[in-house]
Amino acid sequence: MITRRTALGVIGSALLPGTLRAADREPEFFKSQLEEGKLPPVAERLPRMPRIVKVASMGRQPGKHGGTVRTLIGSQKDIRLMTIYGYARLVGYDETLTLQPDILESFTSEEDRVFTFRLREGHKWSDGSLLTSEDFRYCWEDIINNEDLGGVDTALMVDGKGPVFEVVDTLTVRYTWHAPNPDFLPKLAAPQALSLVVPAAYLKQFHKNYQDEAKLEELMKQNKAKKWTSLHIRMARQYRPENPDLPTLDPWRNTTKPPAEQFVFERNPFFHRVDENGLQLPYIDRFVLNVSSSSIIPAKTGAGESDLQAINLDFTDYAFLKDAEKRYPVKVSLWKKTLGSRLALLPNQNTGDAVWRPLLRDVRVRRALSLAIDRREINMAVFYGLATPSADTVLPESPLFRPEYAQAWIKHDPGQANALLDEAGLSLRDDDGIRILPDGRPAQIIIESAGESTLETDVLELVADHWRNVGLALFIRNSQRDVFRSRALAGQIMMSIWSGIDNGVPTADMNPGQLAPTADDQLQWPVWGAHYVSHGEIGEAPDMPEAAELMRLLKEWRHTVTTPERAAIWHKMLSIYTQQVFSIGIVNATQQPILATTRLRNLPKEALYGFDPTCYFGVYMPDTFWLGEET
């Protein structure tokens, strides 16, 4: 049995050693609400056993309450960043990527089959209502198992079967599977976490099983919803918190209803974490998110319009941002991106072109394309020599890293590339030296891009020269992201450029699904991915032996119990993925600029930066960031 408990302590009338008096622990932000009796005192707002975050033991400085942080976002949808940054999860990762309870007081796992969750007594939603097992029951019975509202997530299915859910008592729930489900806890810790708990007391007013029919009709009319299900879905959205009235467990709650050009997130008065001095977290009172065009966010950031910025910044902005340090009280750090490859070329195994499809499915062709690329030149010209030439694979920071994965087919060897292309049946060339396809066409590879980064264009111009040297012509086509992905799924894309695997720092206990066709936005095999996510309703099952083997190994991983078993499967999958060159990596370990006001404390100078699993800033606990004097 695996048991996880977090550091506990009682924060009430009796204080922990070294903590402050109750009156001194109140944020100034709530002073007027406390005086007017609209909020109870902090001792009554916290759970009986809050999560104690020992800030000093993290190598940081315990802080103080107050202040506003401004940041820039590229669209209204990006308010989801506050859910990611806040990183309040039932269970979550720490900086070492070890799982631990967060919202939960504790959990137990028996053979990764039986998971028992214990809630914190007195833990409240942001509106002051109690968090109880009823919030889990409502989510399970009335949302997940209501086909019109939810449907059972793949992470909850083992061999096509979901778990048995039990309410043990007011503060305890249990999920039991017939076989191991090692994916369960990591999915709860994910950037877009598996949802198991919602504020039932609030949401029942929008559910036909709990609301009077006439009242429900009136609510639908008020909110311009044609169906009660669409109304419920809109009001219940947690990941992108567009409903200011929806109670939350996050450190900050949205106070602005879209559409808007500015969104204000204010501290959650009932947030469940405190520091070692008894101060309720978060330290920062308010985040203000200003919507701007993505293309001008670097310029606005360099003009002093953001207090904390990473989204929509790239390494190409670094010199400009560093120069801003001379004019504004800001500082710029560089964190290491966790992507398996900063940019990757993705030959579409499902392309509709009847001539290119068998060629791109020929491993000799994929290896030749990789060997023809001069990664050292790209690194020096585009990344100033600061990146690492590598296949699209895990980084040295991952316990699963092996040098042979990173080195697979990345040596610049035009001679071997030419030989492999000849062997694959592309030995004939035209007068310009371009190879001739079996149907007589010149071997022209069209690489499609979402056109969101000049970095892509810079890299592709160099790759075009490298491939020209082995008789292949490269052309670039740009399209909008949504169109781009739709075209890929329809087989209209031959090859695309995107980032490599999202999680370059996995542990064996994390799902290896990124190495297999498991999503329709995996541009190297979108049709196979669509088949997986739709449970076979659309798309096609992999008909390529190596891809089918990756799917078999993924299924095997999902039935494992021990970490060594999982690690062995990971290594088999990493070997297949890199040797088959399903994704042509260029460089990894690239740098992400992080700009922050000089007043911001506890932001690490160096760290890992990525969506999954670090949740950008999330695992570094932005609720412990605070604002001091300018330096």
C-alpha cells in the first residue's frame, strides 16, 4: 500500500511555534469585509488541518501579503493560465516531480487499484461552502456518468471498464478498479487535471435532477442557453474559469465575466495553504490579466507592461528583454524548456498522398531526412550555441534518459542520407539534382506550419539547404492553427513543424502515451490518434507494426504495478520511437525567457519550464511568490 500525507498542523486559537497572532495573519485585502462581517476570521476560513508550506525549507524566503501582479495574455481563453499557475490539485507534483496530497489531506493506493481519498475537515470553497464527499458524488454520478454532460474520461477506464465509486463518509471517498490504473494519480496532477470534484451546492441549480423545471427554463433564458446541459457545462467550467460565480479551490478566483480585455483574479479567502508562520497563502492579493495580440506581447513586456511574463515570449526575444532591464525595474531569467525537441519535423504517417505515404512510412526515408540535417549549424545560427542537438526524446533531467536515445540518427551525414534514399527507391534525379518520385513528380516536401513563430521559418530555411544537398526540395506553407490541425487529420498534410514531445522530463510512473498514437493532435499520426481518443468511432487503428507495438506497450504499462516494470516499458517505447524517427528532433534544452519585476520574490532563477508536468510556474508554487521593495 502507498500512503501519502502532507505536513499538517492546527491553525486556530492555538498557534504553531513561531507563528503570528491571529490578527496579524489577516491579509489587509480583506479588512473591510472582516469589519463588515462579510467574512469570518482566518482561523474559521482555513481547514482544521491546512496544508503547511515550509517556504524556508524550499530555499526561499517567507513573505508578506499584498500587491498586484500584471501579466499579458494572447486571448480570453488564456485565463486558463491561472488554473495552471495556481496548481491546486487533489494531488500534485513538487519540484522534484514527486506526487503528494494537496487539496486532499491524505490518500492511499493499494496496488494502483484501490484509491482512498481523505479530505481536510473544514475545507471550504471560495464562497465559504464546505468541501465534502457530496462534491465528489455529484461529479461522478450526475456529471461524469451523465452522457449529455460528461462521459467517462479515458484515464478512468481500464480495459474498457470504469471504477466503482464509494462515499465512505463525509470526508472520505474511494475509487476501485478491477485492475491497476497507474495513470489515475498523474492525471489528477496534470495541467488540465482530471476533474473529480465540483461545487455541487452551486451547480445543482443548473441540473434537471435537482432544479424545478420552470426555474431551470428561466435560468436557461437568462443565460441564453437552448439546453440545460449546455448551461450546466458553461457554468461548471473549471479549467477555463469564465464564470465568476463558480466557487473554486484555487489560490485566486476570477472576478470578470467575458468578454473583456482585462481579467482580474483576486485571492481566495478560503484557500487551504499556509506558510510556516501561519500566514494564509497566497501572498499576492491580485493578478490582472490584460488581453493583447500575441505578436506584440514581447514588445509590451519589454516596455514594462508586465510584472511576470513567459507566455508568448521566445528565446528570440531575449536580447530585447535584457535591454529592458536598463529602463525598467525588471529582471530576465532563463529557464530550461522541458520539450523533447524545441522544434520537430513530423512526417505524417497518415498523409493522403498515395506516393508519399509509403515513402514516409519507410524508416530509411525518415532516417535519411534526419541525417541530412546539420543540427550544429542550426544551433549556432538560431540558438547561439546554447541548445543541445538531439533527437526528440527525454532530457538528462529525466531518470529515463539514455544517451543513445538523444543521439539516434542525428549525426550530420549526407553520405549515409543519400545512400538510404537511394535504397528506398529514390535514386533517379532531374536536371536540377532533385530526386524523382515513383510517379515522376519531383521530390518536393511541403512542410506546413501554424505560422506562429519566426523561429520555425529560420530553422526551415536552413533545413531546406540541408535537404537540397541530398536531392529533396522543401517548401513551407502557413495556415491558422485550427485549419492546420484539421488538414492534418484529413490527410492533406505531408509533413509539419511543431514542438517535440511535451514532457521531456518524465518519470516511469508518468503515462508514456506521448510516444504512441493517442491523440488527434499528434501530427505524425493524427488519424491513428483520433481512433484512440474516439474509442474506435473515427479514424483508423495503426496498421504499421512499430506503431501498433507502441500501442501494445502502452496498454501493458497501464496494467503494471511497480516502478521498475513501468521503467522497462518506457525504455522499450523510447527505443522504438527514436530508432524509427517518428518525429525528427532538432535541438532541445532550449532556453525560455522569464521576465519579472524586481519586486517579485521567490521566483526561481533557474528551473524547468513547460506545460507538462511542471505547469509552467505551477510546481514552483506561485502562491508563495510575494512583492517586496524594488531592487
